[in-house]
Amino acid sequence: MAVPSVAVQTRLSIRSRLAESRNALGFGFMLPAAALLLVFLTYPLGLGVWLGFTDTRIGRPGIFIGVENYEYLWSDSVFWLSVFNTLLYTVSASILKFVLGLWLALILNEKLPFKSFFRAVVLLPWVVPTVLSAIAFWWIYDSQFSILSWALQQMGLIDHRINFLGDPTNARASVIAANVWRGIPFVAITLLAGLQTIPQSLYEAATLDGASRWQLFRYVTLPLLTPIIAITMTFSVLFTFTDFQLIYVLTRGGPVNATHLMATLSFQRGIAGGQLGEGAAIAVAMIPFLLAAILFSYFGLQRRRWQQGGGD
């Protein structure tokens, strides 16, 4: 019987160690996902950054022009209005979604009859396609047939129909309200899942020590829920900041650019207007804001150190 050579034995030993290594197994499972991200995320991102430095138009390849697109945007009042609109839209909607979502999660965490049914109903605004939700709100906000205006008139709260989408201020408030309605379920269900992980023994011990309901929330619920809040609000901010479908269906950036977000302006300049280079530059300008949201989440997660005995 032939004895395996040293090289063969070494290869077999390496293979066996790799097969038994959890890190190597995890790396193998991650490879397909990494390949998909490389093809469908990294390449488009790199192409977008490159297009931002060119004067490419639809149907015509461009040439490298450096930072001319960004210099033009720096002096473009419509671009800065879209930045303001995006920040206002994101901050306002995210705060409202967090407050209402947390309130709803606390309610659903109580012992209620038909609790499972209510949890399922809460998810409906989230699972409905964005375009269908936007069309529904478009009818709700219609200047002539708005059921919301009709109901307010019937209750005697207003004496004329509200121009929800025709007035700049009303349009901003209307699209924020529509986004909040769609986003509350995600925040509520995610925070509810976090509430379910908090041991009831902590509440019982705090109650025996004489803690009020507010103190239970302030010193037990909120600290233990902070890591979940950081993750949830990061995703909420990212979804809101990059929102496109809701705005495009409801207002397409109008009236007079009052609801143009950076995403919708990028589409208008790059696709509808044919200026791919300028549209890509607007899209690239969104990246610093998105990175800021991710860093906020990272530092928020550092609050978990005290839960792990001070370890990393």
C-alpha cells in the first residue's frame, strides 16, 4: 500500500482545517452575496461617480470635464432648494416616524385582546406597494375631490377646500404625512421586536423598588432599546433620504420645485433632461449625507458596550 507523500498530506491537512473552520465556512457562504453586491452595487456606484466628472448625455458619450458639474451645482439655486427639501423631509418624517412608531410599539407590547390581529393590520401600510400608496394619497389630496377636505368641511373646521399639492407649504407637509404613514409600521414592528427581548424580571425588580411607569421607560426600556433604535432609525433615515417613488407620483417635485428631493432632481436632470453627467453628480452629492447617517448608527451602537461588560 502506497504511503501518501508529504505534499499530499499537507494539502489534506489544510483542506480538513478549512472544512472545520467556522470563519472559512462563513466566508464561503458570503462569497455569492459579495459577488452580487460587487456586480449590482459597486459597479453602478463607480460608474455614477465617473459620470459625475463627465458631460455625458443620453445618446452621446461624454468627455472628462473634472469638477465642472459640481461647480455648476454649487451655484444652482434649484439644487440647493432640493438639498433643503431633502433635509427637511428626512428630519421631519424620521422624527415623526420614531415618536409615533415607538408609541405604537409600546401599545402593541401590552396585553391586548386580538393583539396578533392588530400587529398584522399595522403592517399593511408597509407591505402595500409605494406607487399604490402614492396614488391613494394623490386622490386624498386632490384639489376638487379630496375626501379629507370634504370631511373637514362637514365637521365645520374649514370653509373651503384645501389645496394640498398646489401650495408649496401644503405640498411639503402633505408628502411628509404620506411618508410618515408608510414608514410607521417598519419602525413600530422593529422596535416591538426589541421590546420583546427585554427581560420582564427587570421591570418586576424596578417595580418592587417603587419605580413609576415613566421611570420604567426612562431607566429600563430606553437604555436597553437604544441599539435597536440606532439600527432602526438609520434604515429609516436612509429610506427617507433616498425616497423617490412617493414624491415622483404625488408631485414630481412641484409646485415650483417645492418638493424636489435630491433623488427626484437627479432623475429629472439625468434621465428626463438627458444630462447624465449632471444627474450623476447630484446623486453622488447624496453620498456624504448617507455616510453621516451610517456613522450615526455606528456611534449609537457603541452604547452596547456597557451591556457587554465594557468589551468591544
